[in-house]
Amino acid sequence: MENEVVIYTDGGCSGNPGSGGWGCVVLYDEKKITLSGGDNLTTNNKMELTAAISALDFVYKNTELKNRNISLYSDSQYVKNGITQWIINWKKNGWKTASKKSVLNQELWIKLDELNNSLNVSWHWVKGHAGIEYNELCDSLCQNEIRARAQKP
């Protein structure tokens, strides 16, 4: 779709918790922007959330992009279902799960929710490691970040 922003995200860890990385690809106006980062001691879910937050934050801070339709593709059911379904009851229940436990990664969910509510995002799940070009690129960015952290003493 013309003027649409398409985003792919991925995050992962070597060990859980362990050295983690995230990567994202932002596609618009025939441009391809790649972003990545990581943490020395983190979890897979934190990295998946950070990838989505980082991509949406990039779009939000870009005045020519922030009013466009966004399609975000993640291979994380946790991220997709969390932001489109579970978060409604988490917020209603004071950030408690159905089993009355505190929602893990609440600060990341709050940031993702703020960005999601400030932008026009449609969320999509894609199968990981299935040969989808930009999902594979995100995985490669993520793995590079994990390796960079794992090599440090």
C-alpha cells in the first residue's frame, strides 16, 4: 500500500536470561532502515518487546511517518497477542494477569501501549525461520547483537 510503513521485528537470547539482541526493519518510500541493539543479561520476551518499541519509536519520532498506516510483523505471539488482546484486561485489572500475578515486563508493555495508541498500527504474526525475507534479516541482526555481547568478558 502506498504511504504505508511496514515493520518487521525480532528479538532473542542466548540463554534465557542471557545475552540478548533485537533487530527491526522499517520499510517506507522505497527505503529500508535497519535498527538493532541488545543487552548483556535479559530475556527473550524483553528483546521481542524492545524490537517492537524501537521500531515504533523510530516511526513516532519521524513527523513524515507518524500519521501513516503501519503494518508490524512479529514472529512473537507474546508481543502480538499481548498488545492486541491481553493488555486490555491487564490494564483493567491493575496490571495483574488472570492468575492475579503481576504482569512481567510491565514498563515495556506500558511504553508499547503508548506508542500503539499514538500510531495507526495493525499487528501481524509471521512464522519465524520460515524464509520470510525481512523476518530473516531481523533474526540476523538479532543474532549479531547476541554474538557481540556473548564475546565480551
